[in-house]
Amino acid sequence: MARTNSLSIAMVLLTIGLLFIGFSKEKVEDEFVHYLRAQSLIWATYVTAALFIVATLLIYGITYIYVPYLVFYIFLILFIIKFRIEVHRFNKGGAQ
């Protein structure tokens, strides 16, 4: 029982933390940052969908129950990584 409660609390806190990290306002929040955020969301959606399809084809049995939970976190993590890389490239002057 205690392990289940701890896992539930950890999942809630992880979700809230990733949402805050991913969607917090930047120091300079302009149209290009909105564009980068939208492009990163689209990219993360495509990659996550591909990973979900591969996981659906390769993972069987009771283990598959964990896949939908992990896909949500993978989506947020991929979005954050892609967005931060793009913002870093833009700030370094390498935006195309």
C-alpha cells in the first residue's frame, strides 16, 4: 500500500515538474519562441507516436500495461529536450 501511494505521488510530481519545465515562460518570449515551441511539440508528437507503435509491436503481455504511462513522460521529455536545443541554437545565432 505504501509503495503504491509513493509511486502515485512520484508520478504526479513528475508530471507537474515536467509541465512546469516544458511550458514555463522564457526570458524573451516572442513569436519565434512560440514557433520553436510549436515545432518542438510537433516533432515530439511524431517521435512519440513512432515509439508507441514500435512498443506496441514489440512488447507483449502484462509488461505492455506500462507503455501508455511511459509514453506520456517520454513525450514531455522529448519536447523539453528538443525545445531547449532549438532555443540554444537560436541564442547562439545558428537559427536558420
